[in-house]
Amino acid sequence: MATVAETTNVWANELLLNGCQAVAQGVKLANVDVIAAYPIRPYTEVMDQLSKLIADGEFDSEYIVADSEHSQFEIVKHASSVGARAFGGSSGTGWMYGFEALVVAATDRLPPLFVVGNRALDDPGAFGVEHNDALALRDMGWLLCWASTAQEALEHVLIGYRIAEDNRVLMPMALAMDGAFLTHSQHMIKVPTQEAVNTFLPPFNLGKRVLHPDNPVSIAPQVNEDWVMELRRQNWEAARRARTVIPEVYKSFNDLFGPRYANPFFDEFMCEDAEVVLVGLGAVAMPARTAVRRLREQGKKAGYVNLRWFRPFPTEQLRATLGRMKGVGIIDRNFAMGSPDNGGIVVQDIRSCLYPLTKRPVVTDFIGGLGGRDMSIADCVRMFEITFDAAAGQQRDELVTWIGLRE
Amino acid sequence: MATQLPVIDYEKIKKVHDAPLEEFYTSGHRTCQGCESAMVMRDFAKAAGPRTVVTGATGCMYVANTSYLTTPWIVPWMHTQLGAGGSSAVGMAAGLRALMRKGRIPKEKINVINFSGDLGAGDMGIGGISGALQTDYDLLVIMYDNESAANTDIQATGSTTYGAQTTFTPPGSKHRIMQRRWKKNVAAMLAVGHPTCRYVATASATFPALDFMNKTRKALSIGGPTFIHTFDPCPKGWDFHPRYAHELGELGVKSGIFPLYEIIDGQVVYTYDARQKGRIPVREYLEKQGRFAHLIDEDVDYIQSMVDTMWNEWDIPGVAPFKAGLSVAG
Amino acid sequence: MIKRVEVNYRGIFQKTLGKYIGGDIVQIASRMGKVAFSNGRYSDSPERNGIPCKYFAFVSPDLSEEELEAECGAKLDIDEADVSVVVDDTMVKGVEPWGWHGVRAINEKLREKGCLLVTSQHSHDQLLTFIPKQPFSWRLATVEGPASLAGLWVYKDDLTRERVLGALAAVDPGIISIEAVESYLLEKTKDKHRAEAARASYDATLRNMRVVKAGEGAEWHHEIPRLPTWKEFESGGVVVPAVPRGFTMGPRGQSRNERFLRGTTKSHRPVVRFDLCIKCTLCWYDCPDECFDPTDDGLYDVNYEVCVGCHKCAEVCPVPECIVMVDELKFDNNDSPWEHHKRDPQGYIKWAEEKKGLERIHYPHVTGTGMEIREGKFVPPKPDKGGPAAGAKA
């Protein structure tokens, strides 16, 4: 069956854009109403680009230069509360500075979208990618996903708003992208037409939750032990429903724009007959896929899982894919010092996801690329080799291997 | 990107008998007996009327007012975080402006009001309020100042009167006075630093009668970002019988310790000109509060001397602590 | 065995008193070789002036610290009370500490044969006109005297604390004995009169304890609200409807928060002589709880369901004897006083004066520094019952 993409023109043009500029195009196409900006490398260019688009009259949005990330995020949250589609973003410690506002955006059940240009946390100050900033959201009732290309970043602004604003969900959405490698690398990006976007993404309607004189409500009155458990359970329910809404939205996206996403939650690369896979988030997908190809040339059944959605966590889907493997290696571009095995954050969730299986793959963890250090094809090959060895029963002193560390 | 909107042209309320009867903040809030901050809530809501959206920062007027998923608010109200008073107002105003411009909601003047306590507005959130006062949005931030973190059972803030007992500044056998900071001059600081902000005022909730309501209306009518700092005697933390809540506010104003004024387009207008009307000794104000029970004469004299300086030596008495004689270095 | 004591007190005004009594019980019981601990009901916090609050003490002669903590600690409220102490008798009308809690009976937690120990100047029978009946028998005792009200910084050392401890030993020596109370007070304070006050209170309480039979007491009409399940309010979550806009002239004409009335915060209520009113509006204007309802004749009805008894209206009223604060226990309903006045102006004046009596409580500014009883007077009604509209000041 022909998709709409084949029959009508849903792509306006192809532009040379970096990750930040691609996000800005997505925000413009989403006809965002309120943008609040505050500078921090590397996400800043999203806001640079948006202010220029507004200055040039390419689209119409309130654009506020905030006095801090806390104010920036609060402006976004409260703009959302009056029914405006709102956008913010940050990186690294800036993200952490505004964290309080992020927490309440979720418990208030408001659906703005934030971009996180992943950056190492201070001290010392470092500009490079590390995923701890965005991963700090993992228990906060947010939708959290990673784009691994600039094209995906643009498309996930649209997909993100559609999921977040679905009245079965109403959760804030964080779109993470690797600082520098993704935010600042230019590619030819296909930009959808405004008509196609309008078809895909309906106007934001907060319904009975909107703060307006015609809808007199009180939002978030103080509670104590009498209410908190019920409210948390309601948040949980929204996250549970998001697991259903996400595939629906991707299907609708694929129908309109072509079969771009086979699996909404993660991309499987040569996983069908694989025995060992690496799992990673973000731009490391590129060297990892190349490594897969090289190992395949040697006859090794390697595969790569590019994990896109971290919250809600795709538990069932990952069990189905990873449960077939002999070995699974997790690339954690983050650290969770003092955690079980002193590894990363992602491995903890994947281990507990796989634990109920009667036949479990061997899971090993890699810490690498911190602060933006290279993750090369050779690094990925090495991670595969270690995972193959572990799957073959080789005992190791450490369950976690640091990749690219000067030793 | 500003959108021209119709203005609600509020008339000045001339007599108490003309004050609006209808409440937009109503009974059933868990505030203390004799709470003057509750008066501030009641009066700004009454003065602004129904076409209003409100955020309340964490503090007494959040926790006490909306305890246990109940609400006394008739106008739409939302909680905001302790330091987010200014930014919450900007967010609402920006959202409403964009939606009106894009034709998604009807064009009308909707009052955007935030209230934050002295801890929220004067300390933690002052950067956000400063940011808000630099915008061109129509919004009003009210700092209700009960001179402590009253919700957490009375801790000192930057707005606590010198010498006052709080749970962070208890008098002790070695240090009689732990609260050694002079009260932060928030309204004037904001006025001085934001020359495009057209209206900054101070007020006491109930003295002079109607004053705060009329200042609220003036702020909303003048438009742009505006700021009012209210002086709210707190029976709990200041330790006086709730019966005297109104009187304490009046004494604070008449002793000159809390000056009442408006700054309209840069022009200072005294609401209660303590220079002309004379000041009562601050002792008459201090001695009626348990929080000052440990002060000795020299402490009271010190406070009096600071208040005297404020009124006698400042270039703009009671408002800005600059002294005349514009000298040139070198 | 566990003995459980709750102290019902007025927020802030009696915060220190409640905590002291709880702490004293622990220290005295410990001296007697028992295991004990005390805590406050965390949900009452942050306390507000006058709001009903609770402090607890738990004592066991035979359990370990861990077992006692396991049974009684980490709980929102007490399971049952062997003794419910009430340090302001107006709370016998019921207590509503917060929203969705409802007005609760003061003896709600009292177990069979337990004792309600009330600081009061009223008789047992008077108190029993407010305290609901129970299906079992229980005991009522009073410590004679006014409610000891203090402030956050000034503790009112008027021996209420010592007298409550003495009375507690009388109503349940299984918790603390009078000898232990005396020796504790003597050792701790070196003040003989404190121990003597406790002993005198002990003796008086033994003499005047009253057994309340099953079924004896008031009917109780307040319902406890049912909290919805998570699914029942899921579409709203943290978003709740505002109080609906609504105002008409006259009694109950203003819409109000129905989930929390908080009228049980008051120890006194304003009684208004409408015939003396000059219609200056100040009672209404200065009320922080929006409890005055404007009426067509320029008067202001009082909604006693929501009045919290702050005394502010009485203070700002410029007319002597027009608004007077009266002991809450003199009233058995929250009916509209204005309707009473309209129905029967002369009868209302008589009623109001009867309630007012001639004693006027006068508090100094700083709470906890005492109170003064002054003489009131009867102001005869003016020929023009409505009072002159002229002379109203803005």
C-alpha cells in the first residue's frame, strides 16, 4: 500500500542543518507559542536559531530571554498551564539548575517539550556529551527519548509534542541529543511541509486542565499523606498509557511521512539473527553500526540496539529482543558511581528488565565517551569482543569496563 | 510582538462602602487567626475581579490556603515554586498573549497576578521578578511580606526586622540578637533597577483602608510589569494577639519603619508621609510584639536611629538610601 | 500493655504546652522504669493560630522500646486513647484540623473506660451537652481554669502544665503516678509550688471525676468525608474545581470552600448588637476569613461556620459593646444572628446581652502575657433600631 508520502508531497525541501538547527525547524513547524531561552553550551544554538527565525518573521512565537534556567523552565511550565504550546531546553548543570521546575511540570501534568543538548556535569566545567543531565529525569514522570541523528531530532519535536499533548498522557517531554556530535554536526535534513505537520500534529488543547478565567480551577493545592499516593498512582497510569500512545503516534507518522520508524522504542540493527548486541543511546549508534558490519564480515553474529525511548522504558519490547541474545553489552555514556557494580544508569534498568526471564543473556556494561571523549569504531569493536567473550562464559573480574580510559 | 488589548479601566474605590462586596478568595482557608496576608489575598482578588489568573508561590499563602486538596480560590489559581513568582507570571502572560494573537482564545484583558512571600520574592525569586519587570507583559507581582518564612514556623528571611526573634535567630545567653541584618529594601531596589517598570508600590493590607485595593487596581490599569510589596503583620510569628493585626500594620506605618509609597513612572508619591504627619516612636510598634521581647533599650534606640536616618538623611526619604551632595571623585 | 495519651490543643497558642506535657509524660514514665515516647501529629503542621492540633505520648510498662515504637510510632493518628487531654474546652464542640478531614468528635479516639480530661471552667453537664455519646461508658474529668493560651515565643507559665500532669495521674495512675509527678517536678524545677499544684489538681480530679454512661451525651451530626480512590479523581489529578463564583446579598450569600470550613478554630465568637451598628463596614472589611455576609439593610451577618474567632472585628468596631467576643461554649448552633435580629429585634438584643454577660476578656498585645477581665455594660437600644446611617466613616 502506498503511503501518503509516496502520493503527496510531505517534504518541503532539504536543508543543511545541524542538530540544533533541526530542532529549531521542528519547533517552528510545531507552531510553538512560547519559547523561553537561557544560554548554555551546547544546546544554545537551538535558541539562537529560533530567535533569528522569529526576527525574520518566519514564525510567530513569544520569545523570552529568561534570567536563569529555573525561571526559563518555570516560564515554559506556566505558559503550558494557560494552554500554550511551550518550548525550552538546556544542557548539563544548567539543566540541573532548573530541575525543580522540571519536577513540578510532570506532577502538574503539563506537556511542554524541552530539548537537552547532553553535556557533562561540572566540576570541572566540560562541554562534551555525557547523559547524566537528561537521565536525572528518569524517575520524575517525564517522557524521555534520544535522537541519534539531526533528522530524528527534527521529527521528534513533532512526535514528542503529539505524544506529550495526547490527553491520555499529558506528560512533559524531554528530547535528548548528544552535545557536539549531534548538536553541532551539519547534515542534509529533509524538512516536512507545514501542511503535513498540521495534519500530523493537532493544535494543543489542555481541556479542563487549562488555567483561564473561563475555566476556574485550582491547580496543585497543597496535600499531605491523604492524597500523595493516589496522585503518584495517577502519574504512573499516564506513563503506562504512554506506552500505548507512542506506537500509535509513530504509526501515524510513518503513514504520513513514509516508513521511517520500524520500532518506535528502539532501532534494531541486524538483530534478527544476532547472538550478541550492544545497546546504546544517541550518536554512538553510528560507530556501533559500522562495528556490527565489520564483525559480520568476520562471521560474528553481532547486532546493535539503538535505544530511543528511555521513559517510558520499553520493557516488553526489550525483553523480546534482548531475551533472544546470548550476550548484551550496554554502552553507558553516563556514570552512576556507587551503584550496583559501579556501572552506568542504563545497565541497571536493562538488567532489571531482563531479570524475570528464565533464560537471560549475559549482561555486561561499558562506561565510555564521558565528557565527550571519542567512541570510535575500534572502541565499539572492542566492546563487542568483550561481550562475545562474556557470552561465551569467560569470567571477568569487573562487570563494568571503562572504554578509552588512560590507564 | 505585543498585542494591543482592551484595558479594564478600574475606578478608584473612594469609600469603604464602595468596595466590591463579592469575594474571589473566600472562606475556608487554613490561615492563622488574624492573618494579614490573608487580607492581602482577599483584597487583591476583590480588586482585580473575575477576569484574572493567579499563581501563588510556595509559602504560607500556598500551604495554608489550599490545605489538603481544597481551595478557597474562586479565580483560577495555580501553585508555583518558591522562587518562581516572577517567571510564573511571565509564562502565563506570554502564553495568553500568544494564544490571543493567534486567535485561539478571545482577545481580552486578563489580569495576570503572582503572589510570593518575602522568602520567595525578596530572597530566592528576586532574580525572576527582576526578569519579569524587564519584560513588556502586563503582570503584577505581589510580595506579601510577613517578615519570615512563616510557613515553616518562622525562620528569618532577608526581610525580617532587625533584632526579631525567629527560629533561626533565637536570643541566647551569649548573643541577645541573632538577627543582625537590616531589612531588605525590596520595592525600592526593584524600582531603581527597572526604569521601564511603570509602577512599584508598598502597601499595608488594611491601613489606610482601601489603599492596597486601589494600588492593585492602579498597577493593573497602568499595565506592563508591576510590583507591590505589602507589609503583613503575622500574629503567629510576630507574636501578638490576632485581635491587633490591623493595629500593628498601622503602627508599622506610623512609626515610619515601613514607608508607604508609590513610584509611578519614576515619580515617588507618599501614601503616608511620615515627614509631614510625624512619626510615632518605633518602640510603640516593637513593644507590642513578642518577637522583640528580648530587646533592651539600646537595641530599640538603634532601630530608631536607623529609621530616623531613613527619613531624615536619605535623598528620597524612606525609599532610596542615597545621600545628597553629589561629589565628584578626584 | 500500652497506655496512649493524646493532648488536643490550639495551634501555636498551646504548641509549647502540648509538647511539654507529652515530653513530661515520657520523662516521668521513664523515671518509673517504663518505656515511653511522644510525638506530634505531623499533619497538623504547619500549625496556624487556633487550629486544633494533637500531641501524643505512649507509655508501656512491659514492652521494649522497639515494640512500643512499632505499635505506636510512624502513625498519622492515635489508634485509641486511654486519656484524651483537652487544653481548651471549646474543642469539645468538635475539631476540624484540615480539609477533607471533617469535624471530628473530641472523644473519637477515647476507648471504653478511658478518660476525657478537659481544662475548663464549665461543669461536666455543660460539657456533655456538646460531647457526643458513645456506645460504652467513659469518664470525664476537668482541670478547673481557663484555657492557657500563649504565643510562639512566650510560654505562659501558669501551672496548667503541672496541673494537667497531676490530673493525669489521678485519672490513670497506670500512665504516671502522682508521686512520680511530684518528684519529677521537684527535681527538675526545685520549685515546691509546682509539685504542690500538681498534687492539688490530683486531689481535685479524684473528687470530681464523672462516669459517663453508654448513650449519655450529645447527638453527633458531622460526617467524615470519604476520600476518593485514585481512579475517582484521575481526570483531575492535581487540578480541582475552584469554588464556584456566587454572591447574593444576605446570609450565606457568598460561595465558600465546602471541603474545609474551619469554624472549630475559634474559642470565642463575635456577638453583634445589630441595633447599635453604625454600618461603618469595618468588621466586614477587616475580616481575614470572609465570614461577614452583607445584607440589604446595610448590616453584616456573621457566618459562624467559617468564623475563626480572631477578635479582629471586635477590635476595629468603633461602637462600644456593638461587637463583643463571647465564649464559644455558650452557643449550641451556628444560626444566622442577623436573621434572629430581623425576626425578633428585641428578643435578639435580650439574647445577645445574655450571651455577652458583663465580663469582657481583654488581652494585652503580646500573646501569653495574660488576660484581664473588664466589666462590660449594657447599652440600651436606640429608638431607631437600625441605628443611624449617618456618622459612618470611610
